[in-house]
Amino acid sequence: MDEIELAGGGINRVVQIGDAVHRPGAPWSPAMRELLPLLHSEGLPVPAWRGTDDAGRDVLDYLPGEVGHYPLSEAVRSEAALVSAARLLRRFHDVSAPLVARDLPWQLAPLPDAEVIVHGDYAPYNLVFSGEQVVGIFDFDYARPGPRTYDLSYALYRFAPLGSGDDLWGTIPERAARVRLFCESYGLDACDVAETVTAVVPRLLGHVSYMREEAAAGNEAFARHIAEGHAELYERDAAYVVVHLADFGA
């Protein structure tokens, strides 16, 4: 059957063949083969792992629906979508917790103060939507043990949103309200909201450091992202969040 390359694969070439997704295997694939069946068995909308193909690629279920590519649709920008994403992230974290103590070959080293398995890149572009509801999560390459705030801070950055670009939507009070709504939907109290917003800054700057390290090591995908200005954008957005910490974390 024909291979259809899927959009958005900034690091790997991922293709659809029939009703399955084929993606390159990696040293951390055994960890994914533990995580995905656990999530799937608890009813989370993640791809079921079907095994490997003749080329050694992992074969996963294809998740139908709208992926949250930028520019985001009105449905994906809605409060209902934000609430749906927050509640699903809470379910994912809670279900994943038993794997924290397992010695699995994650791509990246476990983070300090690990409570759950973090997704590592929980954002609209790694979610599948049906209208205003999240109906799928995919791309677990950066999953590893870590604190809940690691995912929550990046999710707030993407869903509130907390960037500085002219293409973002909402006034500062409106975005602050979306921060509170996401955190409340996840189940955080007021003190945790402030802590999570504060964590956005080191989360973004840490990602910039990782991008630069990977590019220096010869990773062409990250070198391309840096050349396209992604690292500078994250740095500007981190500075913007610092200025508005009191607004967003109140």
C-alpha cells in the first residue's frame, strides 16, 4: 500500500499506511512499548502499538481527527478544547505514575522530583481534536519520569497562550483567565497555579539549551529549527512571561 507522509513530523519521517502509522524505531522504543499499552488499557486515547514492520519501524494505530497545527482553528482555540486538554493531561499523568519506578530506556534522563511520566511536548500539535474535544494524544518521544509542572507549564504556554507574538490571541486578562481555567480543570489550587506559571520560564529556556546542544552535536532537524528562529522565539517568550508573571500567575 502507498505510504502517505504525515505533516508535522519535524524530527522523524512518519507515514500512514492504511489504518496504521509507521515511524522509525529508536533506542527508547522499548519504553514506548510499555507506556502506550498501559495508557491504552486504561482507556486513554493513545495509539495502540501493533508491533514492527519489515523495516523495523514501530506500527501504531492511526488516530483520525484534526491535529492542532498552527495557525490553530477556532475550535482548537476554544475554552472547551482547553478544558478537554487539561482534563486529559491529568488522566494521562495519573495513569502513568506506576512506570516512574521502572528502569526503562527513555530517550532523555528522568527529571528531578519525578511524580509521573511526563509527555514532554504536550501541545495542540501533538493532540487530535474532534470539534472542541481532544480525542487523541500522540508523539511520546520525549516522555520520561518528571514532575507534573514540566508538562503543565508547557501546556499553559501553548494553550493560554503565553507567547509574545503578534499572531497570538486574547488580551492579557483573557489569557490569565485561560491559565486559571486550564489549571482548575487539571485540578490545581491557587498556589499551584502561581508555581506552574513560574515554571514556564525555565521550561522554555531549558528547551532552548536542548535545541542548541542537539544542533551542536549534528542534529540537522534542530539546526534547521534554530536557523528558522525557533530558539530566539522561545527566549523572547520566556522574557515576556517574566514581565507578566504577576498577571498570569495571580
